[in-house]
Amino acid sequence: MTDRTMDGRVSAIAGLVASPVRSFFGYFGDHATMLGKAILWLFRPPFRLRLFLEQMEFIGVGSLPIIILVGFFSGAVSAQQTIRALSIFRQERLVGATVGLSLALELAPVFTALMITARAGSGIATELGSMRITEQIDALTSFAVNPIQYLVTPRIVAAVLVMPIMTMVFNLVGLLGAYLFSVKLMQVDVGAFFEYFRFWTDPSDYLQGAVKAAVFGISLSLAACFQGFNVRGGAKEVGLATTNAVVAGSVSVLVLDYFLSDMLATFFPYQS
Amino acid sequence: MPPDPPKSSSPRPSDPPPRGGGPAPRTTPADPKTGRVTGRVTDPVQIAIRGLHKSFGVQHVLRGLDLDIYRGKINIIIGGSGQGKSVLMKLLMGLLKPDEGQILVDGQDIVALNDVEWAKLRRKYGMVFQYAALFDSLNVVENIAFPLIERYHLSNDEIMSRVRDLLQKLDLASVGGIEQKFPAELSGGQRKRVGLARALIDRPEILLYDEPTTGLDPVATKNVDDMILRASQDFGVTSVVISHDMASTFRIADSVSMLYDGKILVSGAADEVLHSGFAPVQEFVQLAGLLPGGATGGGAPGAAAAAPAKAAGGAGAKAPAPASKSGASS
């Protein structure tokens, strides 16, 4: 085998290895660049308060019915499964504490993020994708309006602000679902339900949930904006971008959840 | 491949015939030493494009394009699909950056501008997009007023007065309840006119049209042509129109340039281009029904019918001067 043939094969193999690595870092690099620009444009005039409020209305208020519905049944089903497990030890009275804690730390922020990804994330990706293929984003640029500042910044900021609020709503409604199932259907003592809940949950648990929710807000809105903003082609590509936005948003929420739980456990150590 | 163009004494595209048969405007001179162009605001050439290259991966779309855009005239750039017309438009708007070459707007090279400088320059421009690109979430008034709201702190009364004035001038005021309608509720022609109103509201010096008659029926096409003419005459703007609608082109153009193979193949008055003798031009106009098959000069009944106003007033209408062919030299 000649040296030239050998070199060719080595560079081909190196190319095969380098290509996915480059794509991987390129993908995250492009997201980071968009996020960086969105943050920079947040502090540069003009400040369009109307756009922020519109997005908060769309992402937050618009998602309220689905959050309430999912929250109620999530709380109820958590209580159902918890009571089944606790009944082995005859400790059904701990259901309020168990469901409250799991809602505050995991269920509320994660389920809220998944619901908002499905509803608002897909909406954002579709809207921006349609704007891209119908040249509305180019039109913004032609009027000297920065499209990142006009379209992306308000959506990310709105998601960061409303996600903790929606998570708290999920907590409240979830607890209501757990209460109704446990106390009204399974005859758990109402005093024990609330007393153990009060004893075992701290405000810091809700703070951890809120921090997670805010970070999820960044990741899901960034994924949606990125996919929508970078659509090239037509209706098929807009559909693809919407699917990608939901998949990327959901996966990012679940992956981030693990690392955030780990990190937050350092800042808020468990105290019995 | 196009045939070799005849040698021209000037490597630059020829000047368009001024309306009314006045003296031909000057073109922007190039520095003989550096080859760079230094335009002045008083020049009849408002935009001078020199040696423009643009590639997308292995696809070399523009290959050293040279073009002059004349102040206050209707400059139409024709060419087949995929020849780079829309790319050229996006380069003019700064939505894309060229790989090489100069674009001088009133003598200022816009290629190297930063975002802040571009934001200032864009106030000179208005753009009418192919499908109007109206903002779906805004109604007609909000769409038209968008540039004013974004750029100035004007009172609502002043904004509404300017919007209504434009609606009147563009024959939109008679459409019932137009002000509160959303883009989805408008017809294709109405959308184009609202798009034009939005582009005109801040009184731009240069108006870019990206295939304005695409997808319109003949009546709507005629209306859009009239609209372009009126915008040019009433507002005195420099119009740059990207089109492959030959009938429209020869009806309203002051200057026609054909983009072919990444360069301007031929440029000049409509009649000059029509009789330039280039195979791609002939094919284009024959397929559009503007020339009888095989005709390369002399009478052009189709064109004459299509473009009576412009061809009759143009310098090349009766005794056409040879259009300059820049394809080989650029």
C-alpha cells in the first residue's frame, strides 16, 4: 500500500470521526450563540414591553387550562400510587408529605415544562418557521428591526418568568388532586395529611422547583426559537421544525433535570 | 452557454434612456489605477455594483456581477429561475454578505457596514417582498405603520394620517373595512399594495421589488405595474424590480438588465435589450410571446404592444443604439 493511499484512508477515517463531533459542538454552539444574542438584545433599546406581555400571555395564561388539568390528575394519581405503596407499611398518613415533596421537587417543574413544550414550544416553532418561509423575518430586518430582539428575546424572557408561576399553579392543583383522592376517597385523616405535609416540605423545596422551572423555561423556549428561526424550505420543513422543537425541548428538560437536581442538592442539602 | 457577445466600446452597461428623451445620464467612473468606484450623491447612478461574487457551498451563484442602478428610474433585472435574482436582492438589502465585490449606494460601500451602520442605511430602503411578507399578527394599519412605530415617536394622529394618505393613493381606501383587516383576509393584489404602502410609508429613496407580479392574474398584474409606475412618478423613488414577467418588464422599465450565469449579460433600455441578439434574451422574450419565433431585430410587434409607453419614449425606440454587453467583460 502506498503512503498516499494510506494518508487518504487515515484522513477519511478522521473525517468520519470528526464530522459527528463537529456537528455536536456546532449544534450546541449555535444554540449558545442565539441565547447570547437574545440576552444581549434584552438590554439594548428599544424595549418593547408589549411583546413581552403578549408572550407571557401566550406561554403562561394560554397554558393555564392544560396545566390545571394535568396538575390535578398528576397529584391524584401520585396519591393513588403512594397510598398503595405506603399501605404495605400502614403509613397512608404520609401521603400528603410524599406527594407534596415529589410535586415540589420533580413532578411540578418537569410536567409543567413538558406541557409548555408541547403547547407553547410547538406554537413558537411553527410561528417563527412560518414567518421565516414567508419572509416576514427578512421584512423585519429590512425595517432595521433586529429579529432576535423582536422575536426571540421576548419569548425566552417570557418563558423564564412564567415557568415558575405555572409550576406553583401545578403544585397547588396537584396537591388539591392528592387531597381529594386521599381524604375524600381513601379516607386518610385530613389532619395527618396536612400535618405531615407541613412538617416534611420546606419553602426551599419550592424554591428548588422554581429554579428548575426557570432553567427549563430557557431550554424549551430556546429549542423552539432555534428550530423555528432556522427553518429553510417550505411547509414540510416547518412541520419538521415543530417536531424537532418538541423533541429537543422535552429531552433537554429531562436531561437538565438530572444535573439540576444534583446541583441543587449541593446548595439545598437535605435536612431531616 | 450564451454566444460570445459583440465587443463593446464600453465595458459598463449602457445608460437607460431618460423619460422624455433628455440627455443620457453619466455612469459612475472607475478609478483607472485601483479600479474602485467612487460614486457621488449627485450621480445619476445611485447604486453601483462591481465584481460581485456569491457562493453557497459549491454553488457559485453570482460570478463577478456588474450593474448600475439609476436614480429615480425603474430598473428591472430579469432572468430565469435559479439565476440569482433573489440573492442579488438580498445582497442589496444586506440580508446576505457577498464573498467578493463592491456595492456602492450613493458612493458608500455597503459591503463592509456593521449592524449599526446598516440600521441607518436601511431607512433609505423600502422593500416589497414577493408575497408581500405582511406580518400575520398585525392588521393592515399596524402593518403599514410598522416602520414609523419602530423608528420614530409619532403621535397616533400623525401615523393614521400618513397611513390613510397612502391607502388613498394606492386605491385601498375604497376597500370596506380595510384598516382593520388582517393579511389573511386580503386578496393577492391587495396584499401587494399593502406591502407597497408599508415600504413607502417612511419615504424611502430606493424601493426594491422582489418578483412583484408572481402569482397574480393579468388584471392584478396590470394594477401592480401601475402601482410601481405611480410609486416611481409620484414619490420619485429609485425602483429596482426583480422579475421574470417579460410583459410587465417591457411595459414599465426604464432600464432592463438580464442576469444570466451569475453575470449581467446585457443591460440597457427595454428596446435595446429586446434586440440585443443574445440567445438567452431571445429565448426568454420569445417564450414570453414578445417576439415572433426567430426574430432577432427589426419589428417587435409583441413588445411594441406590450410596452408602448416606454419604448416610444426611449432613445433606442426608433434608432436603437447597441446595448452594451457586459457579460464577457465582467
